[in-house]
Amino acid sequence: MQLTPTAFAEINRLRAKTTASNCILRLRIEQGGCMDWCYSLSLGSAALSDDHVVQHGNLQIVVDNASAERIENLSIDYSEDLMGGGFRFHNAKAVQTCSCGSSFQCA
């Protein structure tokens, strides 16, 4: 899993607003969205024993087993446009992605 410098900076900006001392980023893949699956990012306080943990600088990114099965070589970017800012996901397992960039289909 990779974070672009702009995604890393935005996550750190959001983390700075929390009071948690060990703030982690949790990535989940949930059913829904325009396609079969959608990405969900949230800040949390601890990884669970069966989570996949990726260290990116001072940031821990955790992914549960079910979500990990639906991502491959995931890259997370952040950009701003006329509609506002948002995270963009690039997933090698996605065979089709919605134009919103937040939902996808797997093979």
C-alpha cells in the first residue's frame, strides 16, 4: 500500500485535529457505493490482533482481513478540485471504477 505525499499530508492534518495520542488510519472495504464495493477511511486508536498493519512514516495503516482480500498494490492519493478535496484510490484488483472514484468492482 502506498500513500502519495499529498495523501500523507492530508491524513496528518486530520490526525492533528484529534486528541488520541496513538492515532491510526483504518481502511475498510464495505459493500455499497455506485459499484459493488467502496472505500472507507477512519481514524482510530488501536489495531486489532488480526489486522494487517502497514507502517508509513509515523502513520500506522490498518486493514482487516476481509478488506485486504479486495485490494492489491493500493495507492491512495489526495487532490482538490472544484467539488472540494477527497482521497482517490488506485487498486490493481478493481476491474471497474465509478467516476466518483470511491467505489469499484472486483473480478
